[in-house]
Amino acid sequence: MFLIKNLIYLLRIGVIKGAYRKFNFISEYLKVSKVKINKLQFIMYLLKSEIIKKKQKSSLENQKNYYQKKYNFTDIDWFSPNIPIWDTVLKQTFFNKEKIEYLEIGTYEGRSTIHICENFKNFKITVVDPYIEYNEVNSVVKDSNMENVFERFKKNSFNFSDRISINRITSNEFFKKNKKKFDLIYIDGSHHYLDVKKDLINSIKFINNNGIIILDDFIWDYYEKIDENPIGGIMPIIHADPNIEIKSISNQIILKVKS
């Protein structure tokens, strides 16, 4: 129904190309894995995501400019392209909840944290990031000194400090001592498939019923072997767990978990 209502966007070359490129990546992964999927369903998810991003393109640019002027973000903006899909899914899921417990694994300068703080006033935020060197991003960031990055995050989030709990430890250390359950978890730490898999398994243990888990860089090919990228840690778990429902697929994948 969504695709029919947005037929004018569905027929745009940019939407089709974006979905096609991402589906090709998924298809390459399926060639080397034992995971089976409903390919038509995945194509529908991809087309829907591309349409949402296309429809909100102008408002996204305004939002990006606002954040860039107000906050001290100096490195590459990996987060903002995800905003239209985040806002769509989160507003649909949490529109009538008074308090949302949000866990973020991997924070860096705090772009995703700031977006949540600015737009979702009822979110209580727990961030986890050891702020140690990341081989995956060292070649593309302007400032790989993690002490500097951490200082920028603290300055960016200062006005929201009453809502944010900062844990400068690894996600493994955090989950070992954690007692809290969360409504929303964003996984954006190490992107090696074993680390992504471990973070996802731990997140499922600590997600509330019908909670949302967002995993970054579902479509990402940093590692030479495609199944060593995030998709290789995510797809087998989705395939094996009937309590996981896919809500969205684009550069990220968004899951709804029934406990």
C-alpha cells in the first residue's frame, strides 16, 4: 500500500538505483551464506526506505545545516542520511510512550545522541563508547585522537547532561554489569561481524518486549570477505530467531524484537 501511495517517487531513477545497489550487496552475501530470505520482501523494504529519504530530502538538509551551526561536529557526517528513516520508525513505535530508555553503542562526536535529544524529549539516554582508536575509520576521519573526539562529544551533549549517562567502556564490559532493559538500542560500535553479532545477541537480552534495535552499516564492505562485514553478524541471527521482525532496511537495518 505504501508503494502504491507513493508511486510518483517509486518511479524515480534515484529510488530504483538506490534500492538496486543495496539489494545487489545483499545478494552477494547470500551467495556465501546459508541464510534464506524472502527476496521480494527485502526489495519492498529497500524501495520504501529510498522513498522516505527522497520525500524528506529538503527537510533533512535544513536539519543538517542546523546541527552543523549549533554543534561542534568536525568529522564526516555518517549519521544524518539515516534521520528520515529513524524519525519515521521511532515516531510510529513510541508515539504514545511517556518514557523511553535508549542505549547507544558507539557515540563518537554524538550526532545520533544530539538528534535524539533535540527531537525526542521523553528519551533517557545511555551511551557506551570506550573512545579508543578505530582502525575501521582512521583512514577517513580528520581527527583520530579519541581524547579530542570525547571532548567534542561532552561539549556537544552538555546541555542535555541531565538525560545522558556516559559509560566510557567497551560494550562487552557494559553488558556484563548492566541490569537495565531498554526500549531502543542503536548498535554502532565495531563493525567486524563477530563484534556486531555479540552486540546484537547482548542487545536482544536487554531489549523490552516490542523494542527496537537499529544496526548501523548493514550495507558496508570494509572487510574483503563480505560475510565478515556487519551483514554477516546480523543475518544469521535474524534468520534463526522468529521473534525478530524487520522494520526497515537501508544502509542500516531496523529490527523489532518480541521477548
